[in-house]
Amino acid sequence: MTTKKGHCLCGEVTFEYEEPVNWQAYCHCESCRRNTSSPVAAFLGVPRSAFRWTGTPPRIYESSPAVRRLFCGRCGSPMAFDADRYPQEIHLYAASLDDPEDYRPEGHVHCAERLSWFDVADELPRFARSGSGQ
């Protein structure tokens, strides 16, 4: 198994997990866009049993019932999406990986909420709502 690591902007919140990941996808939902202040969020789903926080634990914001957004309390970097409906995994932001070049998205989810002025020109599958685990 390969260990992958990541961190926030200031380096206070760190994590690691053992590969393989469950899935990798772009999310176009409004909540993820607002949380990241970007037109799309790039996520990977990691089995909870293969994941651990290794630095200062992130702070938690409950963005809706049973949904939590985890972030660095010092620099504010978004670190993870955690929801009761996915009890066996945690969703991490690809850009927080030590080596984000390893990220390979497999599709797009929540495309029904995609901004009309933003499109990723690729041939990946697109789902109006959840797909590929997200």
C-alpha cells in the first residue's frame, strides 16, 4: 500500500491515508462552490478506515443537517467534506494533497448545478446529481 499525505495552506492541519481511494470526481454543487469560493471542487473519497489526521485536528462547520465541512482553524483552508450518508468514507480536496498531480478525476457530479460560464473540457462521465460516490 502507498501512503498519501496532505495539508492546509499553513501546514497546521495534516492528514494521511493508505491507497487505494474509492473514487475521484469534480463536484459542481452550490455548497461546494461556496465552501471553496471556486466554480468547482475536486474531491476524492477515502475509506475512513485508511485515513487519519496527523497534525492539529480541523475545525468543523455543520453546513446543513448531517453534513460537516472541515477546515483549518488557523488559515481557513477547506480540508474535507464529511456526511452521515457516507459513514464509511471521508471526502478530501485534491488540492490539499502533498502531490495533487496524482489526482485523476473519474467524472463530474451535481452537473445540474454547474455554472453556465464554467466548463471543464473533458470526456469524463457527467451526473446531474450524485454519482461516483459523491
